[in-house]
Amino acid sequence: MSAQSAITEGDHIVQRKVEAHRDKGRNRLRLREGPGAIDAEHLGGLASGIHTTMLSSAPDIAEGEPVLQIFDRWPKDWDGAFTLLARGGFEVSSAIHGGKVAFVEIHSLAGSDCAFKAPWGQSEMVLFRDGKKAESVAPDAAGLLKFKTRRNEQIILVPPGVTPARIKILANK
């Protein structure tokens, strides 16, 4: 073996040891090992993507208030239902069937103000507070509805002519 080939071989050994040492600090949480393995980071990204297509609560600007948006990125020809947590201390439930949002239920965990982008456009909607009809409300020109909540208050928003008692979700047809 020549001196040059021994140096080259030595460099490869050092490089492999450096790479092996670098890998020791990495998160190795895997469902399985090898090519095509799905790791926890990818699963988290997938879950986050599905979450934001059903419910987005990001503010319009970095310092702004969270704005709840329901099924705004969800394919209109897909049926779906969810109960998810949102920024601002809200637990939100809703369902879409045949391209129409049936209802939006907001459980206020913290009693903070709620900004909500209406999935029914500019039309008036009915707001129920703790099971009782409270008021008919209409969104502003931007399609936003803002209202105050109390801690642990249950709010249901429905389009006109619908009551919470009439809402029925068919999970499996």
C-alpha cells in the first residue's frame, strides 16, 4: 500500500467517525428503520397540515389576535368533522357535509374575546350561548364576527333556520 493510499484510507475512516459521532445527538424516534422510514417529525407535520385545513387560528398579522377559520382550506367535496384546540383558549368543533358547514361549536376555556371568520359568507347567523338562543349576528364587511366569551362558556353558531337540536352528524353512512 502506498503512502498516498494509506492517507486517503485514513481520511475516510476519520470522516466516518465524525459522521457517526454527529448522528449520536440526533432524534432517532422512528416507526421503523431504513429507507422510507416515517419519523415523528414527519407525522407531526402531517397532523399539523390536516389540522390547519380544518381549523386555522393564526392571526392575520404577527402581533394580531387569533382569527378562527373553519374548513377554509378543506376540499369542498370532502365530508369531515373535528374537535380541535385553537389559539385564544378555545376548543372548536364543526362538521362539513356536501360542501356546507353545518355548525360551529366554540368552548371558551379562558373567557377571551373571539374573532371568527364566518364559513357562511356575509349571511346572518344565530349565536347560542350555553344552549340558549342569544342573538342573531352578521359578520362585518371582511366576513369577521367578533364577540366576547366567558370562561367555560359553550357557544354554537348556526346558519339561519337551523337550531342546535336539528344538527345531526352522520359518521358512517
